[in-house]
Amino acid sequence: MLHTAENTPTIEQLKLPKHRKPRAAKAVWTEPLERFRENLHGSDDFHIVNQIHSLKDLMEHLETTGTQNMKAAIIFSKMAPSMGFLVTFVDVVTLASGEDPAFTAAVWGSIGALLTLASSAGNTLGEVVKMLEELAIELPNFGYQNDIFPMSSRLEATVAELYTEVVCFYARTIHFFRGHPRALVSKAARAKLDDDFIRTERCIKRFSLRVENALAVQSEIKSAPKGQEQKHGQVEKRTKFQHIPLLRNSRFSGRSAYIKKIRDTLEPPPSHHPYQRSMALFGLGGVGKTQLALHYAYESVTKYDVVLWISADTTANIEQSFASAAQGLNLYRTSEGSQDSATAVFKVKNWLSCTTNSWLLIFDNGEDLRELTEAWPASSHGSILLTTRDFDVARNPESVLLQVEPFNNEEGSTMLLRYIDAESNREADQLEYATTLSKYLGGLPLGLSQIGGLIVERRMSLKVTLALYEGKSTAIHARKPAIHGYEHTIDTVWNASFKRLPEISTRLLQMLVFFNPDSIHEDIFIHGSQHIDGLDAGFDFLADELDFGDAEVPLFRFALVNKDRDEPILSLHRLVQSVTLDRLDEANRKMYFDAVVQLLSCGFADKWSNDVGSQIHAWERSQKCLPHIIHLESLVKRHSVRSFNGQQYAELLLRCSWYLYEREMYDIARNMVESAINSFEDKTTLAHASAIDLVGLIDLELCKPERALGPFKDALEIPTGLTNLTLAYTGPGNLDEAYSFHQQAIDIRLRTNSDRIGNPYSNLACLRLRMGRQDDAEETLSRCPSLRDFTDETLLKTGNPRFSGDMALLARIRLQQGRVEDEYPLASKALAFRQKLLGNRLKTCDSLYDVASILHLQGNDGGAIERLERLVDIASSLNEGERQLARALWKLSTTLARAVEIRDRLRPQDIGSPANEEFFSKLTPWMLW
């Protein structure tokens, strides 16, 4: 739509009458000025604008109102050639709107106000003039038309829409400069103006194209030989034609919800509605957009008179598709050459605009917005379906946007079984194998088709295929089975998208390979990079929210990464991850691996360098990082990914293990801390000793104190080593040895003025209670600095969940003191704290048992049974819960036999012992902290 000064039409060339009787404006001209005034947001500006009614008035105004405006006049005069297009456009609008001077004032007066404001708003004048010039150049080319008037109603409506877009942008920009007199000072404010300009320029291009197409149709109708033009009221002969170059997919399955949305959006209603219906299918390459469009095309051949399929991935394919369509519709005259692609595009678009036949036009794999815009019909009717992996293309031209997602597990397994003709064989093992393969492939239709083709081609079973894929996934991704008609493989389908990514987006994508793909919190990157010294300079963009957002946008655009609508959480397809990882060489794998280890380490506390207590304040951040550390472990085990700094990776595993321990996820914590121990390069560090110590604590929590003694003795050099050793002696009843070690631990803490003295005092109080010295236990507990001068009531009122263990201990002290009524509030509060803080874990089971025991002593058997049944439900769901389960079942006397069975299996040495509390209590620790 680029014009030159030479082809700018004059009034005479356009046959616009210079003098004529003004006509009443049509209804389409009532809205533009109303919207213009709304966008100004001020009556003063509206009054100023209405003082200038022509280009001549504008130049006189600029030359006579001060030095700044004189400068604006000089700069503005240099763009006179492009202003010719605006002059012509305003003349057309003036005549079409009934020659109301307010329409010319909205243009020339607005430009005058803009230039005046820009002249006093810093160094913005040149930028504003450039914006005005670029918008003017995009206006319609009326130069090749000889006779514009009378306008068809469709042409006039389109011109009115275009005029509205132009003057409303002027109004918004005037309002912007009123609110930002120093626009360039604010980067954020200027970005907002730039975004508005880009959007407006895009809209003007679209409307201008519609105007030119409507003018072409109008001209062709007027120039048609007499007798050939369609008479008013004459019914056009029905045309039946389908151009669908792809074969129907007989194995298409699922997607019923998407097909329904396409039908609801595109299918013409029973009554005539003069508007164009359009939809864009957007999504990751290989997600099945083309197959959806193809299925709809074939099911619609009886619903539409004409169905046209346009391959839109390249200019050549677009032109070839339009040429085939033009030939099939018999749009070429005998004398015309059928190879003229430009003629073909024009003729098909013209036919679609003029015909009364129903039609469906499909643009498949549209990637170039400019090419697509030029090929998009300016018709006021018809149905258009677009498929694209580019979000910017999907939302332009105007379309309903529908993002296509991969299959879920059930849909994916169904598609795979159907592909290999095994849909009727849905036995449990077959369905399990198909579902597992679908999970590995992330439900991506391309991947499922590729693996299905391999199964059919090689006549393999699903079981054999699963084993082969687990060992040879990278090689399988690169294969293209002979029966598969799609151009790409998993290994190549995203090549075009990868190549169009800027460097920082590529870096971010390659970093995302080392995260669990389902839930990646943006805060991990921003918080982590802001607290790390020595992160590679190539990752500086992570620390700035704007730069980080700039890196994300291209990934969203090509559907390589998704973002939750409500939370700043990223996700990406597993196969995108897999293919991206395969493209990284070993050095880059190590670099990104180490960078991610550094970022994730910021989500956890260092529990070995400093004598710190519970890290509850960091739990939320730690939970966000947990899935990614598990993912890193899987990369190390399955893909042999290695680190430049093994010690750093081991310390990350240790940090996470301590978090899991605090959250009572003992099975996972045990496996992870053992991985940490095996990963340590330097086994003489405090971190390594801390890992050994943690192994002992986990054994202790699982009621294996004898097993815990070894690790505790090996880890005595860490600050908490001696304290933990005392707990290992307390559990099995070695009370005298435990007492001696407790005193040593307290003496060490007192000599070093440790702020963690409360922990040894609590442990000693527990030991004294175990020894039957309940009053001494209460006195020892009162020495804890955080509990000094406490009373039962002040402890109940505290909101610090660290004290839930102390509450449980004090409740047991009250019980042994015979103060059952005082015990219940403490035990109940400890239960409430633990339930809220930890959820359904072992410590909650412990407190449920305490509360049930108190209720039983009080004669409230109903309340006791209710708590015990809750305990049974929770313990039954935990891998580590059998000991708690057995004790609870014992308490519930109706299930005594099952309790004895479990006890005897867990402690063979007690077989034949009495079924009483003494022997069942050996199944669980004396005290859980």
C-alpha cells in the first residue's frame, strides 16, 4: 500500500465534485465524531481542535503562533508528499459525510494540537511527525479509481471505520501528551504510546486494504459489459466447488469440543447475517491444528457451496493455492493466462466478495502477517479458518482465537490405539502401555502419529515399543515413518520457531529444559538471580522483570511456552524440552545445569554453616522449587547430565532434603539425602557431615533409634550433632547415657552463647518426663528463652507454630501431673497447629492420638473414636504411617487382632507379648518434634 507523490490523485482525477449541494450524512457518519470526542477526554481540546479546518489553516496556525510552532511547521512541511494521501482521504470523507466541517477539523485540528504539544514535550516533535507520516502512507490508494461516487454502502461503512480509527488515535495521543508533558523521561509511558501506534497502524492497514478491495469490486461491476452485470434481484447460479489438496485422515479421533467451537463460530446461521465469520487455531507445532481444519473442511463440503484450502506457509504456496482455486471456479477469461498469480489472488478475493454462494476459506499454517493480510478477503460475509503457530498472526486479522492443546492421557491413548487399529483391544495392560507412551509424548498428536507409524511399520507390540522408546527416544524423534504423510518429525517441527527466537529467548528456553515443565514460577528466576553472585553474565536478563518479560514474549508467540492467566507460572511441552535438550552440547548442558542449581539454591536455607532452627518462613518458596530439583535428579539419572560443580549440586540436594524433613516427607527426604551424599566431591565438609546427620534424624523420626546412632556419631562435628545423639539414646530407653549427653550439649550451647539453647532444654525436659520427673521436666522447659515466664495461657495464645512440639510436651507433663483438664487445651492447640502447618503427616497423627487418649480418660469415647478414625485414615495413606496406624488400631479395640498382626510383623521380638500400650508404644518414637 506504499504510495508516491506521483500517483497521488487530484480532486479532478477522483471525480469528486468541487461544488455541489451538501447531502445529509448517513447513519454510519454519526459515530466517528462521538468516539473522537470521547477519546479526547476534555472539552477544551475539542474546542481547540475545531479552530482548524484545512491544511492551509494548519500551516497558517503553525507559522503565526510562536517559535516552537514555527519549528513544527518547518519539519511538518518536509512530509508534504505523504500528506497528499491524507488530503485526498479527507476530501473523500468530507463529501461522503455531507461536508460537515467538524470532520475536517478532527483531522487538521488534531494534527495542529499534536504538533504544538510535541514541540513543548522534550525531544518528541520529530517522532510525532514520523508517526503522522507513517499512518498517512498506509491510507488507501484512490489513484487508480476513476469513479468513487456514488459509494456502495459497504464501501462507505469501511471508509467511516477507517476514518474513526485515524481520528481516535489522534485524540488518544493528544490526551497522552496532556498527561505526560515530558514523555521521553518515562520509558514506560512512551512504551504505552508506541504500543497504541503499532496497533493503530495495523488496523489502518487492514481497513485500507478493505477499502481498496471494495473499490476494485465497485469498479469491476461498473466496467462490466452491458448485459453481463447482475440485475437487481437476480439469483446467482449456485457454484459447487471444493479445493482440498490433502487427503482425509481416516484415523482422526477426539477433539469433539474443538470441532463444536469451530462449527459454532463459522457455520452460517439460517438467516442472512452480513458479516464475516473467522477463527484462528493457534498452538504448538505438531499439536494437530491442520488435522482439525482438515476434518472440519471435509465434514463441511455439504454445508458450504465452496470450500477452498490455501497453503499459507510461503508466498509461493499462497499464490499457487489461489491459482488452483481461480481455475476451479472458472474465473479466468479465455484470453487471460492462468499462471498470473497476482490476478488469481485478486479474482478469487473479488469473487468471494461478490458471490451469494456460501463459502469456507482455510488458510493453513499462516506465518507471515503481511502476506496473510494481503490475501485476506475484504468480504462482508463468508467463513474463514486460519491455522498458525504464531500468536501475532493468530490475532490478526480479526478472528476468534482458539488455542489448541495436546491430548490428555485418555485422549492420547485412544488416538494411539486407533492409529494402530487396536481400539477394540482395550485390555488393562494394552491401555496402560498406550497411556504411558502418551504421557512420555505429552499427548502431542504428531508424536503419537509418529510412534503409531513406527508400530504399524515394524509390527511391534505396545510393550516392546514402550521399552524401545525409553531407551531410544532421541533416535525415534528423528525418524519419519514411510506411512506418515506429515512434513516434519518431532525433531524438526519447531525448527522454524527456534530460528526466529532472539538470543535471550533462546537462553531462557534452554534454561527451562532443566525445570519441571508443568509449573515454573517466574519468581524463581527473578528472586534467585538477584541473590546470586557470580551467575554467568549471559543470564543478566533474569534479574530485571522487563528484560525477563521481553525474553518470554517470543516463546509465548510461537507457543513454545505457556503462561497461566492468573498466576506468573510458566509451562512447556515435554517434547519441546526433550528436543531442546538434545540440541545442547555437553558444555552448554553443564553451564545451564549449574545456573539452575544456583537459582534453586536460593529457595532453601543453609542448615549446616549456621545453627538455625525451622525454616518455616521459606517453606512457600521451597515448595515452588521442589519439583525442579526432582527433575534435575531425573536428568542426572536418565540423561547422564553432569555439573561443572558437583559439590554445589550436592549442597542443593541437601538443602532440599532438610526442607523435606521439616515437612515430614521422610521417604523422599531419605532418597534425596542419599543422592546428596553420593554427589559430594569433598566429604570432609560440614555440608557432608550435615547430610549424614540428617540420615540419622530421619531414622529417629521413623522410630529406628538404634539405626540412627551410627550417623549421629559420624556427624558430631556439626553444631547439632551432640543434641541429636541424645535423642537416639532416649528413644530405646538408654536414659542415663542420654542424660549425660544432654548436659554436655547444654554446656556447649551456654559457653558459645548460642541462640539455639532452647532446643537442648526442650529435649532434656522430654528426657526428664520419660524418667518420671514431670515437675523437673516443667522446670527445664521453662528455661527455654522463648518460653521464659510462660503460662499455659500465654503458650496457647502464641501464633508461632515452632511451639507446637513444646505444647505437646507440656500437655504430656500435665497428664503425668494428673492435671487432665489442663492437658486438653494444650494438646488440642498442638493438633490444630500441626494440622494447619503440616497437613496429614505423622506429627498430626501423634497429636490426634494424644487428644483421643485425653478424651478417652474423660469418658468421651465418641470423641476419642472420631479422632482415632481420622488418625487411621491419615496413617493408612502414608508410606511411613504403619507404626502410627498400629497404635491407633490397638486403641480401637474392635480391630485389636489387626493391630497385633502389624506389631508382630514390625517387631518380631515382641511376638507373644501382651497386647497392651507398653508394647505398642515401642512402634513409635517417645516424642515427635
